[in-house]
Amino acid sequence: MSNVRPETMQRITTPELANAFIEEQIAAVKQQVGNKKVLLALSGGVDSSVVAALLIKAIGKNLVCVHVNHGLLRKGEPEQVIEVFRNQMDANLIYIDATDRFLNKLEGVAEPEKKRKIIGEEFIRVFEEEARKLDDVDFLAQGTIYPDILESGPVKAHHNVGGLPEDIHFEGLVEPIKLLFKDEVRVIGRALGLPSNMVDRQPFPGPGLGVRCTGAITRDRLEALRESDAILREEFAKADLEGKVWQYFTIVPDYKSVGVKGGLRSFEWPCIIRAVNTRDAMTATIEEIPYDLLHKIVCRITNEVNGINRVLYDLTPKPTGTIEWE
Ligand code: XMP
């Protein structure tokens, strides 16, 4: 398949068009890989999940999915990957909990780019180690999509975590969705029966919660971040905002302020809410969260999350702020 989308290619907008695309790709993948094995790093994001579901249909257990939990995933994510792919789709899924390995490497590292680099490199290393244990995989599958090809640019370059394992030779790459735009990938995902919260997921950076637990990551602050993020997502879902706001998440910075909790002085972290809309992530505007919803989120986070005594709402568009805090 060439890397250029033909001008005549129809935009995939309906389940019928999605099914036709799926059938076409199943045939193409079967032809490309025959009876050989294919390896896929399955993050649980939209793109890799759609590739996994498609390849399971095409080659079943000859697809080997590797899900690396770097300890910086959102609450419930690794569990959902295991539930959907291993339990429901009967995939050949290797789950690696590498939390300790990543957090140990990151201990005391406060510089944002250094953190990103450690996470990216460690990810490739863990993936390579697993790949080497499986001596009979011939192809590597990837969830490349068309904007990845178009954006040769700066956003992807510094954002990509993972990339190709360098010292393992594969016979070829399997990239069944590389000519599709994101909205088309979501239509395909729905047609493949993936759950809607997986298909409509907001973008999530490769280094995950690592860029939202600012400065040197500690386990307790990471936990406060994970819990506050889960509350925010739950309340957005209840308010029917899921899939309607580009990105919404919390940040827990590495400093504390004084407060009162249960009549006693507290000295705890603040939690910052960020909710933005954008078309291309180059600029972004603020989602105006209704005041009553904000109020509910503040109440829940300060009551339910250990270590948080204040909640702030970041009203800075991009520019001058970036979407993430690191
Ligand atoms: P910024 O913070 O630069 O983010 O305004 C723009 C978009 O990119 C996402 N992002 C990342 N994605 N690895 C990724 O895969 C990264 O290191 C990374 N940093 C930011 C961010 O979530 C937003 O959607």
C-alpha cells in the first residue's frame, strides 16, 4: 500500500463503508502475512485498538498483542484492555506490568524532556525484550494513521513514544489504517464492535500521566492524579460531555499549600482541571465547564482524593499555555 491517499478514496462515514473497508483489509493482511505471526504494541488507544480488532479478525491467534503498563496509565485502562481483547475477543495478549521498572527509572527525575526520554526509551526496551522472547514473529503491526504520515512534523517527533524496536528484524510492517483519518478510524472501531469509551477516547499522551504529575514523580502523588482524573472523567461522562470535549484531565503539581480538612490544618497538593477543544492541537480554546458541574467535581476531588486540598481551573488557551503542563 502506498503512503498517499488516492483522491478518489471515499471518506468512511457509515457502518456499510466501514464493513467494506474491513473486508478489504482482512483479505490484504491475509495475503501479506500468510500463516506468519504479527506483533503489535497495544496501548489501548483508538488506533492500536482498531488495528488489533481488525487483525484478530484477519489472522486470529497469529496476532501477538503486547500491552505494556508503564504505570502511568489512567485508572481502569489496563483492565479494560485485558477485558476487551483477552476475554471478549480471545486475543493472544501478553500483559506486562512494568510499573516498578518505569517508576524506579523516573525516581528523582524532574526535567520534563528527560522524563519523556526515559519513558520512551524504557518502553522500546520492554517491548524489545518481549519481542525477543517470541522467536517466531515475522511482522510488526502499527496503528499509523494518515495524519501521522502527513505530519512529518515537530508535534509527532517529540510526542511519539515507542517507535520501532531498533535491533529486531521484521520481514515487514502491517499498517492497515495508515490512509485513514481519525474520524474514519472511529467508524471502523465501532463497526468492529469495540466499546464506545474506547472508540471515543480522548487523545492521551504516550508518556501518560507522567506529564501531568509534574516534576519528579512520586507514587502517592501519581495515585492522587489517577484518582482525580477518574473523578473528572466520570463526571464528564455523567454530564454527557464524553466524546464532545477534545481533552479533559487533571494535573497534580509537586508543591503544597495550606488548607483545612475536618477542622485540622492540612498541607497538601492542589489539583488543576484542564479541559480544552482544538482541531489540530496546535492551538486550543477552553471548554467552559458549567459552574454546577465544576462545583461537584471540586467537592468530589477534595473529599475523595487523598492528599488534595484545593482544586484550580486552568483558563489558559494555547497559546500561551500548551495543552499538557509538561
Ligand atoms: P501540547 O501539550 O504540546 O499537546 O499542547 C498537544 C497534543 O499532543 C499531546 N501530547 C503528546 N502526545 N506524546 C504523545 O503521544 C507526548 O509526549 C505528548 N505530549 C503532548 C497532548 O495530549 C495534546 O493532545
